[in-house]
Amino acid sequence: MATPYDVMTLLATVRELRGQMAAALQDQLTERRARLQNEARTLRLLTPQRQIERLRQKLDDQTARMAGALRNTARQERQRLVGLNARLQAASPQNLLARGYAIVERDADGLRMNSAQQAAPGTTLRVTLHDGTLKATVKERALRPDA
């Protein structure tokens, strides 16, 4: 038969073991809850809805980048066209005439003249200026010695 001392020792041991067991169960429960929460979070990230949201965000980001690149390209092309237009205007025959140049053609055949050798004395010329045309007749021709 057990003595009161043995019963008291057994009760103390049972209480201690019960406490250890409760603590161990609580630790396991806490660990499993944390693991379950991690798995649930991973699962939420893998849901089709979340993947669609992520892909939509990626598409929105890429669309914004493309729109910015397109605006930049359009701005550069506008600047290039402005420059080309200025060059074209500078080379325009009307603008050249307005700056004091003339277009000289032989009246007989319409040949545009670029050399004094193309018109002998007596040749009739048509001279186009910015505000009209003149008819002129060559009286004499003087060629440069290096021409």
C-alpha cells in the first residue's frame, strides 16, 4: 500500500507532467497555427483571382511605360519635323526669291540657266523675281577666266 508521502510525490509528478504536457500541446498548437497561416497566405497568393490582379497590375505598369515612351517618341518626331520644315522653308524657291535671288530661264526653250556660257549675246531671258517676271536680252557676256 502507498504511503501518504508516495501519494503526494505521485500527485506532484502527475501535476508536473500535466503542466509539461499542456505546455508541449500549446507549443504544438502555436506552431501548427503559424504553419496554417503561412499555408493560407501562400494559397491566397496562388488563387486565380490574385494571379489575375497581379497580371493586371503588370499590364497597367507596362501600358504606362509604353504610353510614356510613345509620348517621348512623338515629341522627338515633332521636333525633327519642325527642324525639317525650317530647312524646307529655307530652301523654298519663293523664300530664295524673297531674299534677292532670281531664277533665270532662256525664253526660247525654258532652259534654267546656271552658267553664263548658256546665253550668247542677243539671247532673250525670262527672269523670275519674288514679285513677278522680267524679260531681258543679253547685251554682252563676260566669263570668268577660271570657269
